[in-house]
Amino acid sequence: MRLLKELDSINIEINIKFLHKLCCPVKFNTYSKVKGSMRNGKPQVSIQQHMEADLAEVQCRDLDLTNPQTITELEQNINKEVSDLFERTIKKVQKEYKSDIFGFGEAIHRSNPQAWKKLRNNWDQSFVNLPVSITMDCKIRLLGKQLILSWKK
């Protein structure tokens, strides 16, 4: 299951503490591991999302892309922004649509077939309250151009 399965690029707005906001086009290579499990008789799912990002361009004069600390901070911010997007999407589907479009039930079935036999008839009800933990791991591979915008008065 890949939440970014059909996505190969996205414009993402990243909050960075010293810049306020940065908007940059990002290309992704992604893969996910989805694991289902039972804890205290209740199903739960964990997602490990791995991403390799290529920044196409950055429009900011205060961002030094040659500094490894800047790259680390960008990776952390991409992790947070995409993780928040995943969480919002999953919660919306759970609360509004009440249908497991992500295949979480399949993950539970793979991990514990006996528990799945008990859950499958009421899976839509269990899915609504299913706890999902998300772990993001973004690595920036390639850097594109940095546009320095200067405004003349």
C-alpha cells in the first residue's frame, strides 16, 4: 500500500522556522511498508513511508542549499508536512467515508488470519476507530536550481 502510489511529483509548502514558508516543487520516489497487528485484542496499523526527494527549484535567498544542516532541516520539514497530510487523509476517510480504501484490513489479515476472521464481518466499524501510526523517512537526493529573487524599487 502506497499512499503516494500514483504521485511522482508535488508542489509542497514547507514551514521552516527561519523562513516562515517555502514553496518548492518536489519529485518523489516512494515505497511503503504497512504492517497490521493486534494489541490487547484490537487491530492497529503502522506505516513506514520512505521517500527520496529531488528538489526542482527553491525560490529563496536566505536558504543555503550547500549547508548539510539546511538539507537535514528540509528533510525533517518534508517528513512532518507529508506525515500530517497522511494523517489528515486517513482520518477524513475513517470519519466521512468509513471505508478501508487503503487496504489496512489486508495488512491485519496477513499478520493475524485468526483475528481477521473475527474482524472481517464488522471491518468497516473497526476501521473507523483503527489507530494508525506513521513513520516518515525522507532523503533529499538531488538539488535543482536556487532562484534568488531580488526586487528593485
